[in-house]
Amino acid sequence: MKRHSRAGRFYGALAGTAVLALTAGGCGTGGSGDGGGEPGGSTGSTGATRGPAPTAGAHRDTAAGAAAWHKWGLKPLPAAPAPPADKPVKLSAHGTVPVLTHIPTSQKIVFITLDDGQEKDPRFIRMMRDLKVPVSMFLMNDAAKSDYAYFKPLQELGNHIQNHTLHHPVMNTLPLSRQKQEICGDQKILTQQYGTAPLLFRPPYGAYNADTKAAVSACGPRAIVWWRESMQIRNMQYQTADKKLRPGDIILAHFRGPSELKGTTMTTMFANMLKRIQEQGFTVARLEDYIQAPAR
């Protein structure tokens, strides 16, 4: 989307709010670089809603699972650990929403998030049915509305749909009333379309301020989700100089296709991301399995 291309490297600083250094990965243009990003924000909790989901990774120890991975030019990732009974992130129904960049864990797991919803490649649905890698989808209405139904098969696999605004503005440049329109509007539409109210919110470009937190709380989500790595075309951008994943990292990627990935398909980009994760000895778990939603 053109709004993404204009983002480039966006740096937002708010008076009275933590300074946020934003990378090109935050809904910027896709590239093949592996440069160091610097997402910031406070660590804390994360949240999302949904019914029971399939156990991540359970398919990976079967011959059929291995054949499915081979079809996409991949080796199976290790099975993800069983979701913890005691969730490391516990959300509150009241008060200021936390900002999350990672999940507290010592296990070699990471979490994949996919933003916007512009690219709707049917091959990606086939890939996800084969691989059953869990993802969290932060959908922006302007991108998703051309085909809301596209995301339902992904939801049926146990993947959660979360809030990413109506129109993808730079939130910290808007007054509180406009921020509420963006978040509450997307919340209403996503709840109507997918049957469950999102519990997580990701601000476009990663930009937020105190008004954003107030708007998120007023509209229903109970956490703001940031990231520590962002996937480009072949490699990831990292916040850290050593360019290494760490247990519990949240990875940002996008529903993008050849027009934004220099001719590369979304399935190839996603396969490259899985290779980068596997090279460092990690596997993928479901973000929402590590979050306890608040008692209402």
C-alpha cells in the first residue's frame, strides 16, 4: 500500500510519552536487508481472544507433516511446547494497557504476527493448512475489506484476528477522538466479521502515545503489541546488534505480495522467515496461548 511505502523509517517521539524508534518493518516497505531495527515500548503483557486452538506443532512429528513441509521447500520446525497452564502474561480488564515486545519465557520459541491484510494469496492459505504454523493477524480494515472471507480459513486453523485500525494512520499525530474512531471502528467491524472481539492492538508504524493507550482501553483491546524483529523478503531486521532471536520474541511480518516484495510471493517470504527462525534453533508458538485474557 502506498501509505506503507511513505513510512520508510519513521521516528515518533511523544511529549510525556516514551520515545518510540520505529523501523521500516513497522508497515514500511519490504526489503531484503537485515539491518538493525530499534522497536521500543514497554514490555509487559499481551492478549487476544478466541476459542480453543489446535496445539501448535503437534503435526510436525508425523511423516505426513514432513512431506507437507518438503512440498514448500522446508524442513519441519521442532514441535512447539505445550501451552503453559499458567500464562506468563496476565491482562487486566481495567487500567492502563501494557505494551508488549516479547513474552517472558526461557523456551526457544518466537511468535509470528502478520499485519494489514492487503495481500490475499490463496496459496498462503494452502501453505498454512499444510504447515499449521500459528500466526496472529492484525487486520486493518482498508486492507481487509476487499475480501473479509479470505482470513476465515486462517482463523479456522486457530489463528487469532487482532486490531490494526481502520485506515492505518500515524496514531500519535491524531487527537484522542480520532484515535478512538480508528480503533473502535476496526474493533466493531472485526468483531462482526469474525465473531470475536480482538484483545490485542498494534498501532500502525508502531507509533502511539498516552491518548492511544486511552483509546485502546476505551475500545476493548487490553494490550498494545510491538515487536523485536521484522521480516523483509529474505532476512529479518533486528533491534539488537548481534542479530539474534531471543526466547519469546515477537516477529512482525505483513500480508504482502509481489508488488511490495520486489516480485517475491508471500509464500516465499514466509518460507524464508521460517528458515531464519530454524537456523537459530527456534520454533514458533501461538502468541495467544501465552496470554491470559482478563476476567470480565
